[in-house]
Amino acid sequence: MSGRRQGYGSRGGLVVPRTLPALSSSCSGSRGVLRSLPFPKMSKSIIDPSRLEKIEFSNDEIARYSRHLIMPEVTLEGQKRLKAASILCIGTGGLGSPIALYLAAAGIGRMGLVDGDVVDFSNLQRQILHGTKDVGRKKLNSARDRIREVNPNVQIDLHDTYFTSANAEELVRDYDIVVDGTDNFPTRYLSNDICVFMKKPNVYGSIFRFEGQCTVFAPHLGGPCYRCMFPEPPPPGMVPSCAEGGVLGVLPGVIGVLQAIEAIKLVVGLGQPLMGRLLHFDALNLKFREFKLRRDPKCPVCGDNPTIKELIDYDQFCGIPQAAAAEAAEAPIPTMNVRELKQKLESGEKFVLLDVREPFEWDICRIDHAKLIPLGQLPSRMSELDSADEIVIHCKSGGRSAKAVRLLQEAGFSKLHNVEGGITAWAEEIDPSVPKY
Ligand SMILES: [Zn+2]
């Protein structure tokens, strides 16, 4: 070996492997200079130079953005591009929080926020745009207040609605980039299709439990679109949502920040965009993996002979009403609301209240007199139930208990009721001392 030693050394407080080039001694001063690395190959900014002519900065803004301005890859020119740019953030939840916060801090000139939701306690574990005092407020309002605190120079457009086929074109039209911070299939296909049609880059992110992924869809810049990967959505119910499967609270922080980086790179014209590549992040093993994505010439939206040329009904496409209709076509599931359940409990009537959630959910909260048999164990533990009894079944919000009703119906049980809205509805309407999760 030459004079290079393996091992770790300390430079200016930052511990770095000795074999790595000196990235920086400290970000707080001007000593850290990228001498040993060549400048990254620059891609072209999506912002037309003519839009920079009227962009000016106050002295406060110059100070605010100084750590960008002294980077030779950004400079005043790059910062002007950021100020000239407009970005539509769909959703202000787990992904939308870091996306909006970092884009605002970076000095994006105009940001559109789309969200029709209200802040709930269960959001706070990851949705860092919103605070405890914001529970019950519109997410848009708490997001606006928080972003203004971070950077009052950003113009914020509030779109108090959900992103739908009816409003997508109007919402997307006025922005340079769309960053999709929602995490459901109908919105994902919708934001993909509208961005392909309107030639806007779509920065995609997705999270589930301990894993996430990120890429940039922009067929007009040479990359693939979401439908090149997945022409059709998975069957409804096949892929659980974060509300069903959970998500590590910090995970959307990682993925949302990656999305913000990609948006900023497209605006400033930095490095190589994450186009034609899907970055997968595994938090449990702390591994990043990259997959090549290719544009599919047969893609129904961005292919050579597209078959889809306008927006469709994405709920229907993703099977949401079809699933409901298919279920309704079978024997209807007898239901009971939580007020009826309360009356039944108070009347002293004999019946079995069956909870089909998991034991860890049971530990969080339960309804008195309930019996716990997790849905997965129900087939093997049916003998603990008597088909002569009336059985009222609940879960967290009504989905799993509906499946339990079906299972028991198939096994010959008939005196069954599914509790609409599950223990969540019970907490909301009957007993506020029961925690929601
Ligand atoms: Zn495509």
C-alpha cells in the first residue's frame, strides 16, 4: 500500500474514514473546500433563463442563502432559479412535511400545497409540519404557519382539497414540478398521468413500515413514468396502507428529504437526476439499493402509441368501488354502529363481543367485556365460539372485522354483526377516554 492508511481519523470534529476524500471540515465556516472532488456533471435546469431577469434578493435573503451562494455549483444564479421556481406538493403528511419544510428553507419561490385533511394525533409521530396544538386544525393551515416560520419569503398557495381527476389539470398547470407526497395508488396513477400529459417532472416517493423508495418520473426529459413500471395497480387489498401496516415515523423523513433533493437538483440543474433509476431504502439493514428503470415503448401513457390520453376514474381503476360492489353483490355484511353496541352492552343482553385485532392493539385499548381472537387465528380458534350465540365483531376501523364476519358466515355462523368504524368510532363517539391510534 502507498502512504494511505486504513482507519478513521478526525478532522475538525467530523470523524471520517482516512481513505475518503476530504469533503469538508465543517459546514459552519468557509474552510471546507471541495478540492479533491471534480465538480459533478451538471444537468440542465428546468427553469428558463428568461425567468431569472427580474429576480432580486434583499440583504436578508443573501444572508439566509449564503451557504448556497458560496457553492460554485449553485451561486446566485442557482439561487435565482430556486426563487423563480414553483413546486406543487401533493399532501402535507409524512412525506409532504420534510418535502415542504426543506423546499421552503432552500428558497423555492412559490409552493402549492394540496391537502383536504385535518391534523390527527396519529399523524404527529411522523408529520413534522404539524404540532400537538394543531390537532383538529386543517393541515393546510398548520403547514402554512410552520413554513412561514421557516421562510417567510416563500409564496404559499393553499389548495384546500384532495387531488382528483376533476382538479388535477388546473392544480398542476401553474407549477414547474410536482412532488407527490401522498401514498395511495389512485393519487399515484393520477399524478403520474397528469404529469406525463402536461410534461412536468413528477418526484415520486413511497413508504411502508421500514422501507421506502424514490425516483423521478419525467418521460419528456427522457425517463420512464410510473406506468412503465406498473401498468396496472395491484388488486385492491393486496398492498396494505401505512394506516394498516404501520410505518416507522422517521422513514418518511428520509424519503421526503430525497424527494426534496431531487426537486432542488432539477431546478438548479445539479448533478444527475434520479431518472430511470429507482432508489430503494431499507431502514432495518440501513441499505440503499438502486434499480434501473426503462421507459416502456408500449407504456399506455408515455409509450409510442399511448392508449390513455386523458384522465380516468382512478378510484375505479384501482378497484376501490369495484371491490365494494363485489362485496355488496355477495351476502351483505350485517352491521351495527357503535351507539347500537353501547345500548346492547347497557341492556345486559347476552352476546359475545369479539375483538379481532392483534394483541399489541388490545394492549393500547379495548372495549370492556370483549374477547380477543386475532383475525389470523380465527380459523383455528373457531371452536371457542358458539354459533348459537349472537356475536358482535369489531377491529380498529371495521375492515378486519368484516373479513371475520365472512369467515364465520362461511363456517355456518349466522347471528353476526360487524361494528362500523371499529374501536376508532367507539373512541370518537362513545368513550373519549379510549385512545385512538
Ligand atoms: Zn410510461
